[in-house]
Amino acid sequence: MKTDLDHFMQEKELDAILVTGPGQHNPPMVYMTGGCQLTNADLIKKRAEQAVLFHYPMERDEAAKSGLKLKNLAEYNFNALLNQVNGNYLQAVVMRYKMMLEEIGVKSGKVALYGKTELGSNFEVFSALQRELSEITLLGEMNNSSMMLARMTKDDHEIERIRKMGKITTQVVSLTADYISSFTAKDNILYKPNGDPLTIGDVKGRINHWLAELGAENPEGTIFAIGRDSGVPHSSGRSDDLIRLGQTIVFDIFPCESGGGYFYDFTRTWCLGYAPDDVLELYHTVLSAYNTVSTQLEVGKPFNHYQDLVCDIFASHGHPTIKDDPTTQSGYVHSLGHGIGLNVHERPWSGISSDDKDCLLPGTVFTLEPGLYYPAKGMGVRLENSLWVQPDGKIEILADYPMDLVLPVKNS
């Protein structure tokens, strides 16, 4: 949680963090500010002190919504800085950063950089700044970052925002099921009233419309893949593919709050009209694995323990897994789940990048998504829910929804 950030900064021996970029669709900035409408800003937090948000004058009211200590960048008189360095824009930006850091008392030590911004120009800026700051070390952090560790556990307010996104997500899933079930089938293809076949693109257009109506968006896209593409886990589906009966459809939807806030993550696999015997067998194997793992989840357990468990379950049914063959592209080919929050994928990890900190702690929100994939056979199955470890250790699905495989359609 955010209250743990100073602890993790101390553990990493960080004296400060510097976050840059817009106030939306920028997880570190959203986390620190709450998600203000800022075109571009900087935030500096010294360890054990309140963060300071440096904003441009036109956005002073938006910055004030953060509740943080504010500093108007206009007070640094950028034109005067440019005159001091004979119009060298880069040097003027570096001088301003030096002044910002000095003003809040960061004159030495380690400063971690965060944010979502244009890589090239900021590489130039922070490289030049590092050359100027002999007593400060600017650094980046990977998966083990202080902020990601703090964000791994959520407070009650964050949980309610994710829960609300879960309700929106399952509402859109229900609308999608009703929509595709409403069409008439002819020769195993669904047709619209005007006589045109229904396509993946038609369905995705409706999904985007419903999400927007409900105040959400899907900046990472939506997976709605049929047939062979359902056997490739992150194939998003081809817009011109026809919706056919009896083929597996993997519907993986991971929208977020409008403006790039908290995500939800959810997957169901459907067959329209009927499911062939080999698909039914695959589906029941995945469902059984999901149910087995979900009943064995324990607070405090390493997440990768359950990755090993599901690999063993699938292997016992004769399916290849990445545990036995990391290069396999059929069978079980990915990790069991991941954390969700301001990123659709964040800690705790269950796969190859997990470590001893990736445990199912109170406050964690994570996905459980076993799947089996056989693109050469034109089929794939994945089932996914997002779960929360409550403060008392109980584990709750944040937005439940039926796991039925077959959806009925007209004249099927």
C-alpha cells in the first residue's frame, strides 16, 4: 500500500523518487496523485516526506485535486534560465530540475526515476542531469521497484474501484453474450438481419461502445479470438473473421477506469450452439484445474507454488506444459496469473519473473487463469477471474460470472 512506500524506499536505500509525465494513463503518476488531468508534470517525493507536485500554471486547479503540496513551474522563470545558458533548451531544463531537487532538500543520494513519457528526449534530459549532479545517482528500477512493491497490496478505496470495474466488465460480458446469441445461424455462420455475416469486428465495436457508455475504456485492447486464433493466448482476433458455431471463442477483456485508472481482467471461453467432443474435454480439464487450484489458495503462499500445481495437473492429463518444456507453443504455455491494479499486469507474479516477495498477501488482487491451447487443432480454452485476498485471509472473486461453455443461438 502507499503507506508502505517509505519502507520500501528505505529497504532500497532510495533518498527520493521522481515521477514524470502526464497525470493519466501513467500508473506511477496516477498512483501518487489520484489521477489528475495533467498534460505533463513532475512529482518528487523525498523519503519520509510528503510528495511535491510540480505543475504548469494552466493546470493549477487540476494539480490541486491531488491534495499534495504544489509548486508552480512558472516560478522558475524558464525564459530567464534560457537566457543564462544562451538559449540551450536542454541545459535550461537541467537547471530547473537541479533547482527543484535542491528546493525540497534532495542534494545527495539515490533518486529513482518513474513515469510514462517520451523515451528519447527524457533519456537526453536525465543523462545530462546526471552529469550535473555529482552527489546524486539517478537510477531505474525493474520488477522489484519500490513503487511496484507498495502497489502490490491495495487499500479499501482501491479495492472498491477495482470491484466497480469488475461489475462493469461482467455487465459488458453479459451484453456481449446476449448480443451474439441473438443472431440467426445458417450453415454454421451467424448472420445479421441485413443478411451480412457477423464478424469479430462487429462484436468488438459493440464492446467498445458498451464500455464507453459505462465510463470505462480498454487502452490495451480486447481479445475476442475464434478457432485457430483462440489457440494463441494473446491473439486479439482478426476483425474480418466470421462468428461460427462450434468453434472456441476466447473472450479476454481487461478494461480500466476512464483516464487510465484501475484495471479489471476477466476471461471466458464460449462455443456457440454446441461444443465438439474434443473441445468439451479440453474445457472440462481447464475448469477442473481452475477449481482445484482455487480451493487450495492460501494467504501467504508464494504465487508460483500454484503455477507448479497447475502444470502438474495438466501434465497428468497428457498436456505439454512450460514446466517440462519452456519452448512449447501448445498445451499450457503461460503463467497461472498476475496482479492487477493501475497496470493490467503487475505484482504478484506467478511465472518465471516471480520471487519470494510474490506471495498472496492480504490486500493483493490477482488473476487465476489456467488455459490449454492447440492452434493446429483450431481450439483454445482459458478461464479467468480476478480475486482479492481480504484482510482476514479469505479470498474473494471480485465479480463472479457463469463459466458456461456453450451459448445457445437461433436455429442452431
